[in-house]
Amino acid sequence: MKFDLKLLEKKEFLLSHKDEEWFDIYDEHRQKIGKAPRSVCHGKTFLLHRVVHLLVFNALGQILLQKRQMSKKIQPGMWDTSVGGHVATEEDIQLALQRETLEELGVDIKSCEIKFLYDYIMISDIEKEWVFTYFTKWDGPFQPQIEEISELRFWDFAEIREKRDSGIFTPNFLDEFDRFSRIKI
């Protein structure tokens, strides 16, 4: 579906979406071309917008996954990346990563060693995201955001591979898993 970007400038549209989160949107060359509300970005318009992921590993080399609350509109009740969240309009990637990690896990990562791994474009059946993925080691404690997360736990890679086709993981996480499994962290 081709979305008419001129609609984003209309006063009526702006007023009807004023209480939503807004994200910067980008063209195929990753150049900023404007901003759009969450509902539009997630409405099969495939407007490219930025997200951050943090992969949290413990001292045993296991990865922390979060189970999405059943109340979530997208992929409820499924296991997902340690931290994942949108970058707000004009927000710095690093600040978005700090904000999302504090919100979702209750962890202030300013004292953690964070490593940038890669960025990529993820296209799902409803959206198109420009994902910036980072890595850290942290054994806890965690204070999960109960509105977003129903459970947290560390997983072995072998267990993820064993249950890969069971339908319990988000497609986004499985795509991410394939990416970071190929690199040396």
C-alpha cells in the first residue's frame, strides 16, 4: 500500500493523531523524509521508522527474552528480544536505548558496557523498521514493565533452536536470532 505523505501535513490529520507517539520516517536511502504517528507506521503503510533492540546476555552466555503481555496488539503472548522499542521523533538512538531498557527492564544501562552490533531493515506483515541492535551482559536484577511484559527468562541457544518452529517466538526475534547467531559477540 502506497501511503500519501502529504496526508501527514494536513491539519485534520495532525489533530486526530495528536495524542499518539510519532516517529521519524525515512526513505529507501535512509534519509529522513518526515514523521508519522504509530498507528500509521503500524498500519501496513510500510513507512520506514527506527527501533532499538538490546540483547542482554548473562554470565552463562544465555540470552534474556521477554514474553509479551496478552494485551499487546502485536504478537501477544510471544517471546521476544530482551529489549525492543521505537525511537521517538528527533530522539537520539542511544537515548532511546537507555529509555527503553529502563522502561522495559528497570535497568539503567548508563553503567553497563554496551556494544553496537549492526543495523538492518526488518519488514513484517504490518510494518517496516530500521533496527539498531546492541549487546550487553547483565545478570540482573530486573524490574519488568508489567504492562508490556508478562515474564522474563534467560534461554540457552540450543533451547531456542529446539523450539524455533513451535510458534512461541515473535518472527522479529527469530530474524534477530539468525543475525546475532552468525557473529562473534
